[in-house]
Amino acid sequence: MLGCGAMQVMPHLAIGMPGGPEWMFIIFVVLLLFGAKKLPELARGLGKSIGEFKKAREEFEGEIHRAADEEEKRKIRAPEGENHKAA
């Protein structure tokens, strides 16, 4: 057998969304780090970043859907074209 520490299994940490006390602590730390005057500026920047991310995600999803539609149309047209050539 190996030593005591080698075979011990680390318990799994349950990490989820922060609750009320955790959010209060996070807000308190942010206030200490940046100060009350910087918070609106940080929030604006965060909002713009989130908006840009959503826009880029929507454009990417649109491209994926368009490519899938074009591929499906190509698959549908290919057998029709082959049938006409054989006849």
C-alpha cells in the first residue's frame, strides 16, 4: 500500500452561482478596489463588451445556419442533377 496521502481522494467542490452573501462580498471588494467613481465607467465598459459579444455570437450562429442551409440545398440538388443526366 502507498502512503496515507497518496491514496486520499480530494472531495469534489460544488461550485455554482454565487448567492446573496457572496454577491455582497464581491460588490464590497469591487468597491474597495475601484472606488465608487469608477464603477459607472466599468459598468458601461462591461455592458458594451457584453453587447459586442452577443452581436458576434449572433453573426457566427447566422453564418453556421446559412452554411448548413446551403449544404442541405446542395445535397437536394445533386441527386436531381444526377437523375437528369442519366435519362
